[in-house]
Amino acid sequence: MKKEILITNDDGYDAEGLKALIEALRGLARITVVAPSSEKSACGHSLTLTRPLRFVQVDDDFYKLDDGTPSDCVYLALHSIYAGKKPDLLISGINRGANMGEDITYSGTVAGAMEGVLHNIPSIAISQVLGMSQQGIDADYSLAKRVIRELVAKILDGEFPLPHRELLNINIPPEIEQISYQITYAGYRYYANDAHLHRNPRAEEFWWLGLHPLQWKVRESEGVSDFDAIAEGKVSLTPVMLDLTAYRSMKQLHDFIHAEI
């Protein structure tokens, strides 16, 4: 029986990265696409609980979810389209821009994969890094297409390389001559606060949130981070688990709670 892949993203149903992903996987499995009707970047792992959602069919096995998030798309696709069955694999992307370090907590792309693993579906998030400045560069998805087809073919012929409730987060470097993979941890990114104030003709204020260059802390004792791999022109493969418990801090917290005052 032909394998089934569910695809979603956070850039919207008409995004070039989504089209590239569909093209890359064509022929490997039966593909069903459920994507947001508009861009939902940085929406995180959010579900829509305050209004109804509506599927709009775009093409055969291709739907947009009217104003839904990536998590909505996965959740409702499993309930309505698959109706109790499950796809063999879920892939979220190809995102336009990086999803590395702590940015995975903001990412709608990664959240789509998170929703997949919550329902026991092997899941992948894939993103195309635009450059360390993150500005003014058009995405070229040709390398990402090669990488995801190679990995998905290997998974479908064998098994998913991660255990229960872990997803694979892939980041593709902007320039590379030959595919080289690096297993990485999610890096420590430096953050700033960049927002731009504007006024409309009625003198009403509004704000645009800005972008920051990809800058990170190097922690050589812990291996190679996703940032390091991308800077070296390697494809970053990061296993991500949904258990956010800070296990190394549990004893410290225990001692604090039980210490005499």
C-alpha cells in the first residue's frame, strides 16, 4: 500500500516553499496538503478556540484552512480528512527563513510538527535559512528539495530515526556546494528588541516588529549547534522533544523549597 504524507506550513497555502516541498516529494507517497489560508509565522503552537474554522479545497488533496494556524491544520486534518487513520509521516515547511535555537518556540513551522508528534505521527519541520542577516534575500529551495526527498525516501524505506514525541527539525544553509549533514543541538541565540514606530495620515500610531541578525553563543563543550552548522555550510538536523522539563534544575529547586528560612 502507498505511504501517506500530510503536509502543512506557516507561510500560507500559496507559499513558494510549500510548492517546492510538494514538488520534491512527488511520487514518493500520496500527499495531502492542509495549510493556513494566510501567513502564520511566529504563531507558535497555538490552536484556534474562539471562532469556527473552515476548509477550502484548492485542488485534489489540497486544502487551505481559513485563518487557521499550522496546529489547527494538523489537528483538523487528522479529525476530518483522515478520520481515525493516520498518515505515515508529517512534514511542515519548507519555511522561508531559519528556525533555530530558541526560535523554535515561536515557530509555526515547528509547531505543525509538534502537533504531529502529539498524535504519534513521525514529524519533520524543514526551514530554508536566508542568510545570517535574515533580510533582503530571496529563498532558493533547490537544496532543500534535494535534502527532504533524500531523507523522506530513506524514512519511508526504513523507519523514523527518533522515538515517541520527538520531531526532526531541519535547517538548510543558504549556500552549499555538496550536501553535508550535521547532527546539532538547538543553539543559544542572542536576542534584541527591534520595533519600528509609524503613524498613519490620522496620526494614529502602529508598530512593526523587526528582524534581528542570527547571532549566537558558542558552547563547544556541548557539541555543534544548529547555528554553527549553518555557518559552516552544513545541513542542521536537530532532534527536538516536547518535554520541556529542566531536569538538571530539579534538585536545585528541591533544595530551595525545603531549605530552612
